[in-house]
Amino acid sequence: MAVDSRTLVKYETEQGEVTLSPQIIRRYLVSGDADKVTDQEVMMFLALCKYQRLNPFLREAYLIKFGNNPATIVTGKETFTKRAANNQICKGWEAGIILQTEKGIEQRMGTFMTPDEKLVGGWARIHREDWTVPLEITVSLSEYQRYTKQGELMRNWKEMPATMIRKVALVQALREAMPQEFEGMYSPEEMP
């Protein structure tokens, strides 16, 4: 059964009311090959945006489609951090990178590293009001680096790998610490 492209869906977000339809999504909100997006992918994107009160016009959510591969639905990192900051149970977070140095494995706050240090991962720690011990997540760089079809590292992973792996760790930790707040939401850095 085909989706009626004239169907309008209205819902409230933190920034006000959003009106979406399959036609609006296909025409304005698909990154990549909009003509290849299936009705099911459009409706999944619409449902996630409505359920999570995401405003895709502010880039809180993305529908990405290339060729005949399944579409990817992702959420911007700022959406995660903004919602966590506004959540009363969240008492803050820390995040950084994991390095292999001459002294061994080192966790460092932020993303600063020298050219002679080897980046191997990222970490994040989430503090909740109702927990005595914070949640800590570590992620391996090798599991998340993304490559082009030609086998080259994608630009962001090549030029700023520390920033990218820190984002992955932070988003995963926030989602695990507050699953109801971030249900079904993934950042682009986590996706293939």
C-alpha cells in the first residue's frame, strides 16, 4: 500500500510545532538519493521524529539514503547533549579519548593529542542524580572508523578522529544512562 504524500503530521517539539508529510520529507529532508527512499523508510523517519519530538528542519534528525542500500536515520549529537542537559536526573558528563602511549593505555579528557600518540578509542562518563556510581562507556576506534568504497578513511575520520570517537562514546553513554529519553536515536558517527 502506497503512502499518501499529502498526509500532514503535526507535533510539538521544544522549538514549536513541526508539520511533516512524506512529500516534505522526500523533497527537503533526505540527504543523498531522495528518489530511492522507500515509503517504509519515510514513515519510519516520520514516526521517529514525532515520537522523539525531533525537528528535522533544525537538523536534529537526518534521513540518509544512498543507492539501494537501506536508509539510515540518525540524530545530531547536539540533540543528545541538549536533552541530557535539560534532564533533571542528569548531573553532568565527562568524555574524552583513549591513547596508547609509551606508558601504556591512557584516558584523556577532551580530544587533545600529540602527533606521536596513538589514538585507540573514546570514553564517556555520565552522572545521574539517582546513581551512586556513574556509568562509564569505552569504545574502540577500530570499530567505528568509516571508509569510502575505495577503502579510504572518510574525511571526518581521517581529519578529526579524536573528535569523532569521543562523540561516539558520549552518545552511547547518554543513551545507556537515559534509555527512555533517547530510545531509537543514533548519531551518524555510530552508523555504517
